[in-house]
Amino acid sequence: MTVRFDKLGVVIAAIVAYAAFAAPFATFRANRIVPGEARSILEALPAATGSPLLAVIVAAALIALLKTPLIMRLAAGVVALAALALLIGVAGSFLTPEGNTFARISPASGFWLLIFAFTLLLADVLTRLNLSPWARIGVLVVAAAAIGMLLVSGSWNSLSILKEYANRADSFWAEASKHVTLALGSLAAAVIAGLPLGILCHRVEKLRAGVLNVLNIIQTIPSIALFGLLIAPLGWVATHVPGAASLGIRGIGTAPAFVALFLYSLLPVVANTVVGLAGVPRAANDAARGMGMTERQRLFGVEFPLAFPVILTGIRIVLVQNIGLTTIAALIGGGGFGVFVFQGVGQTAMDLVLLGAVPTVALAFPAAIILDAVIEMTSTGRREAQPA
Amino acid sequence: MIEIEGITKRYDATTVVDDVSMVIEPRTIVVIVGTSGSGKTTLLRMINRLVEPTAGVIRLDGADNRSLPGYELRRSIGYAIQGHGLFPHRTVAQNIATVPVLLGWDAARIKRRVDELMTLYQLDPQAFGPRYPHELSGGQQQRVGVARALAAEPNVLLMDEPFGALDPIIRNKAQEDLLAIQKRFGTTIILVTHDMEEAVHMGDKIAVMDAGKLVQYAKPAEILAKPASAFVETLVGASEKPFRLLSLGRVRDAVETGTAEGEAIPGDASQRDALAELLWSGRPALPVKGADGKPLGRVTVGGLVKRAARPA
């Protein structure tokens, strides 16, 4: 019997080999800003858990390397990830000296690479399983629940990023809600303004090129510059338009951040609306008119439902883009997770940067998965009819 | 009755339809033939006002077609197009129900009508009703397209190259189905095509259009026998003329007394089919049988050839 290798498995096994034996598993620092000292798996964990973890990782990597049944690969990925997630918390308490509140333990490159490698394995398995949209959302919910339970249980509390969180628990949730409000609010505004604009561009050909070009240009302005550019006009509005200031419109703060995010969101929404409407089969439109639909009935009964998956794709782009871009809003006092990122950069405290960055990714990733699932659900049965 | 009077359509400087007048009798099939760009589709689309004429009047049963809002007019006229134009996001049953829903029929009546039409078109309502158009074959899609056009029992049905995208065998079947349904419902059908064969086969009358003008409007036999211009002559196809003429006649009308050997041909078959069979089998005569299977007599090569000659 010949041994057969899995192509992706070779890559995964190579990453795992390097991460488990050559790269540091955790970093120990005497306080939050001094450079850290690397600790390997065997150094970072008590002897009773370090060797078993290595054994689990090597076994999982072997399963990934060889051509094995999907269900086995799935189990290997889940077990390896769960072991890593649990034991990094153990490393945190094991490495922290008794009664020392200044020492910081954080996951190091080896840990992140192992997480990456096994996530790759799981992603590959899930793709090959070809799950239905609902099943994908189910997997997401289970993963989120597992991470949530680890957070609540306190097993990660000795890790540096959660120590930063413990110091800032109140402001964390305030900034989180600002972040979500900014990202979703600007998206909602962009959809409310962008859909009619897209429909107008579709109907009036003369308008199309002009509007899309202007939006394209806005899209190319670097985000920091756009935030800056908005300070002057919004400051002017605040001082000269009665009532504007009391609505919260100022040169800095949430208003310019909101406006900038709104402007960035317009292009994907408008462009995808135009593309979606243009993709509606001519014959279907002609038949709709020929059978006596009014313009409204045709728009809402035929054009819109057929363009919907494409429009939704635009909304997905905007959502993920906004969740990321909102971090920059902190620069002009807009709030959000960016506050921690910039504070952390200022204090050279990487853990604080992570406290801003990790939740941002944790928001964007599920948002993408959920919207992808919704797009697939709305597209079923609506594929373009083949010409007879 | 549809009266088209002095209808003209201009786009800027281009005249697409030029002063066309014709009368379409109720319960007949009129086929509008022409090359692409002849204005035939534009003429058709002015009847249900998908295109508004620059000048002229179209009256349906005496009433100007502008006396109703366009969308209400269109709900009362069936409309079927090439490539069927089914809504890909709606099921077959929902597609067929489009106009009845627009007209606000109650659910039970819509379901009855949809089931009736699907059965008529040999599509099992249980099996095909909940399917989406992309799950059907081309021929089935086309049948659903025509069923949808007929859903609200229109007196008039407009068809723009409805069979253009079908392969020859399915097209023949679709044509026969349409003829049968026209007989059953007595619908007035105006059908646009570029295919003279289809026109001769389907039309009670044929309207030939060229460069926006109505060149000739007559019964198929007359178009074949007395083409009004060189253009019509080309369209008819000089070498095809005798065969097209034969295709208009039934075998029963060419029967002579006497008997012949071999398999009998039904009296309903076209004279063209009979001639083809005679030539192919190398026989001088064929027996003819009636619908009840009784012998009617025979057809001969000589007799058919005489009938294929230009009428005096």
C-alpha cells in the first residue's frame, strides 16, 4: 500500500512543524512595555500538559498530511484548535509568577501559526463538505459559543490582552457600541441613499458615468485624508447652520467619521445596484412590460428581486470594509475600537493594540460569513434562465 | 377586429414603420414577415403600445387603443416573445399566473386557470408548477411562455418570433399546438417571424414588410402565386414556391379515383408530404385513407405536379 499525501496537508504540516518546534509558543514580559522573552511549548506549559499537547499537534498534522477521510480531518482540526485554545490559558497562569500583577504573558508567533494552520485545515474541510448556508451559520454559532464560553470561564484571564481588557472594561463596551453604530449606521445610510441613486443611474444613462466616476474618485481618497478634509466643511456647518451643532455635527468627532464612512460605502452600493439591474434579462423586462406591469410593479416584482443577490454582494463589501475602516475614526475623535489601537501604538503596548484589533476582526469575519450565506440563500432558484 | 390606420413610427430622422394600414379579422392568424429591420416587431409593439406611434390610429374592436392607460391595455392582450422571457425568480405556476394576479383574480380562480393551461400544454401541474424556469427544457419553457400569454383569456395574442429559439422538431410541435389552441379559444393571433415557411404554414393571411412599408397583405396562396414585388418574390424563395404552394393543400383535395399499392397516407396530410413520399419511394401513386381509415382513392405524381404549377 502506498502512502498518499494531501497537497494542502503538506503545507499545513510544514507550518505546524516550524511553529511547534522552532517558533515561540508564548512570550513572557516583566511588565507591559518591555521586550518579551520567548517560551517554547515545553517551557510554557507544565510537564503534564506540554508533552500531550505536542503529541496532539503532531498527530493532527499527520492526519492533515496524509489523504484521510474528511470526518477524521474535521476531528483533528477541532481537537487541535480546542487544545491550543485551552492550553494557552494554562500557559498564562503557569508562566505568571505567584502574586505578580505586572508580568504579561501573551501568545507568540508559534501559537498564532498553529492556530492559522489548523484553521486552514478546518476551512478546507468545511469547503469540501459543501455545507448549506444554514449549516455554515450553524458552524459559526458553535464556534462563537465556544470562544464565548472560554472568555466567560476566565481561563484566558491571565493572558495579556484580557488584562488590558480588565483595566478598560467600561470603556471597551462603550467603544464597541460606538464602533458598531458607526459601521452599521453609515451602511444603513448608504443603502437608503445608494439604492435610489443606483436605480436612477440605471434608468438615466447620461447620469451613470458621471455619478460612478465621482464615487470612484471618493473611493481613492485615503481614509485619513478624507477624515481630515471633512473637518473644515463640517466645522463651518456647525457654526453657521442653526441647530446643526446641537445635533452633534462638529468638525471632529462622530459626524465627520459618519460622513466619510457613508461616502466610502456609496460606491459599492450604487455600482452593484447598477450592475445588478443591468444583469436582469432583457426578455424578462420586455415580458413584464408587455404583460401590463406598471413601472413600480416591474421594479419591485422583477428587476429588484433579480438584482438582489448582486446588490447584497455590494452591501457585504461595505459592511466588512466599514467594520475595518471605523478603526481609523478614532483619529478624529470618532471613537470605536480604533481608540485602543492608537492608544496602544502611542504607549508601544502591543496588547492594547490587540484589544482594538482582535474584536474588529471578530466582528468583520462573522459578518462576511453571514452575508455570504444570505446571498446564497437569495440566489437559489433564481439563476439566469438559459435561452431555450 | 383590429384596424391599423396610417401607422407611422419615426425615431429622429429614421422612419421605422411607414404609413401602414391593415385590417385583421377576428379569430384569424395574421403573420407579419420581413427581414430584420423591416419594422415588423415595431408594428407589433405598437398594437399593445410598448411603442407609441408617431402618427396613425390602431383600433381594437372599434375602440382606439389609447383610450386606456398602456398597462391596462397590455393586460387585456396576450404577449409572447422569443426566448420566452419567463421570470427566473418565479415558479412556473407563478409565471403563468402573472396577468391574472395583476388583474386581481381570486386565488381559487387563478389556480383553476393555471392548472387548466398547464394540462392543455401537457405539463403536469403537480410536477411542473413548483419548478423554476431554468429547470425546464427549451420546449417546455416556450410552452410556459405561451401559456402565460394566454392566462387571462385574451381575445388577441401578439407573438414576436415565439418559436425562433427552438430546434426544428420542437418548433413543428409548438406550431401545431398553437394552431390547435387558436381553434379552441378562437383567439386572434398576430405573429411576427422572418421565416416564410412558418408564415405559409401558420397564417390565414400574411403581411410582408420591407423597410417599414407594408408591401403585400394577402392569403398565403396569393402571396405565392402573385408576389407584389421582387422583394416578396425573393422572400418566398423562387425554388421553394411550388412546394410551399403544395404545403397549403390537403391530400383529400387532390384525391383521384382508383387504387394504389402500399401503405396509405391520411387525407389530412399536406400535398407536399404526399409528393415527397411518392418521389422518395419511387412509386407513381399512393392510396389515401380517411380519418376513419376507409380508403378515399389515390394521389398521383402527375396530379400533384399539376397542382404545384403557378395558379392562373
